[in-house]
Amino acid sequence: MRMLSESQIEELNRSHVHIRDRDYVINTLMKMISDGPNKLQVCSAFDATITNYKGPCTYNVLEEGGLPEDYKLKAYKIRDKYFPIETDPNMTIEDKIPYMIEWWTQAHDLLLKYPLSKEMLHNMVATSTAMLRDGCTDFFDKLHKCDVPLLIFSAGVGDIIRELISQHSTFYNNMHVVSNDLDFDENGKMIGFKGEMIHVFNKNENAVHDSDYFSNLSHCTNVLLMGDSLGDLQMANGAENVEAKLTIGFLNTRVADSLELYKSKYDIVICEDESLDVVNAIVNKIIATG
């Protein structure tokens, strides 16, 4: 196994990048680089992880779009009540979960009161200010070229995720989205949501962990996990035969209050960054051996 130093990935030395255990990160990266892309799988959140955190999340795309003004006002009121709870560093995840269930339930129930079609959804995304992070297309392209599986595990809206990626980049066949998917009738009109609700702190309970997704990737023993919430750390719980795992957390809000907590949970913490520069530098090293 070839040696690796932090100077070879200079992005790790930037002032907004924080690493709890540098020896662990370097040793894990050495293992991943030595094994190459054939043993790699990537699990990532979407809102504020793949998308630019300064732009709207997938639910906000609905609020920006062609739904009536009273929908927007009611949706904002719900979010303003529960978002501070989600990001409160002084509450445990267990204490937050009941509030997250309330938030997602109220948001879904509200949306179902308004007319929405596939065509409207497409147009909402086209006119939205939502953006992918800088470097995201390069990230997608490289993973696809090397046939590295990318699981996008999101508490957002799956239909908007696919539209955003398709309109701003390329939705490749190595991508698999697990999210809150809308259900449409034969005329393309929304009639509800499919499956179980996914909120920020129940990604360990989703059906993907009981499906054959991870078992089909049992040869991909190295996991790169990317998230922006502490709940995202559970996304890859179903991965099998894991030999190396590296977690990257994007800390976008309440940095001063939450940095130490994030550093205690994620291997690498990236603060207030609108790009995927650090992730791409790591991926470039791994796929260079392929």
C-alpha cells in the first residue's frame, strides 16, 4: 500500500476543513486509494450536501414555484417552527425525532391540499434558484465513468431531486435515489406520497436497508459517506463487508455552536463551503488507481 500524506490532498489543509483523527483519515484514504474505484460505493444526502446550502432545498422549490401564495406562507410557518429544533446542538436526536415526524407529516398533509402535476414540477425546478454545489457535475461524471454506485438518500422530495440533477447535470444509471417520492395518477396529477416517510433522523429505518441494494454491492467494501445532518451518518448502515468507511460532514449553519459535535461524529467536517472541492480531491485520488 503506497504512503499518503495530507500534502498530497491539499484541500484537507484548508482552514474551513476540520479533522478529528488525522491518522485514521490518512490510513483510511490509503486503503481506499490502494483498492481503487472497483471497491468503492458512495452514500450521500442531497439537500445542503449535493446542493448549495445557500439555495433552496427540495421542499423550498415547491414554495418558490407555481403553488398559491397561501401554500408558501403556511409552509414557511411550519419550517420556521421546526428547523431550529432540527439544528439545535443541545437536543439529542432521540428528543428531536417526534418533532421531525410532526414537521414532515404537516408538510406532506399541506402539500396534498394543493394541485400539483408532473409538468408543474418540471417547470418549478426549471425556474427555481436551487443549485448543485460547484464541482458536482465533475463528481457525477467521474463516479459514472468508473461505475461507482452513488446512493442519494434524502429526506427531501425524490421527484425534485431527479429533476434537479437532470436539468443541471446528468442523472446517470449508477445513481439510486431513496427519498419521499410523489405518487401520480395516469394523468400526471399528484395523489399522494409513496412508501414510508423519510425525515432527517430515520434514514437507518428505511426499506433500502432491507432490500437487495447493499447486498448487490457486497463487493464494494469501501464506503464514502457524505451528509449535512447527524442523522445522515446512518445512511449506509445496511452496507455489507465494510472494510473502510470515511464520513464527510458539511456543517452549513450554527458553525460555532455545532463544530465540536460534528467533529465528534464525522471524520472530516467542512464548514460553510459551497463546493465539492474536498470531496472531488478525495475521489480523484481513489479513481486514479482504477
